[in-house]
Amino acid sequence: MNLLLSQDERNRFADWCEMEASSNDGIIQQMEKMNIHQNIIKSRKSEVVAYLIVAGILRRIEDA
């Protein structure tokens, strides 16, 4: 069983991560306007950072 992703699959996953980060940024902006509790906003911001880290790692991986 091959569990490695192809370059195309890694790029698609990285694209998805970046789209999720962007979507969460929009949600965070709306939450800030609605004065949602800062702990919830902080959690969402952490998710954005995590998505961007994963996307960056996936984009740096080279095929063997």
C-alpha cells in the first residue's frame, strides 16, 4: 500500500488548506464585528496558522 501523495495531490491538498485559511480569515473578521468571545477567535486564528503551515510544508516536498 502506497501512502505517499503525488506532487499533484500535494498541490491540491495545499490549495485546499490555503482556501480553508482564507475562509477562516473571513469568519474571524465577522466574529470580531459581532464581538464574539476572544477565546473562540483565538482558536480560529490558530487554525488559520495550522492550515498555512501544512500548505507550506506540502509545497516544499519534492518527489523522490
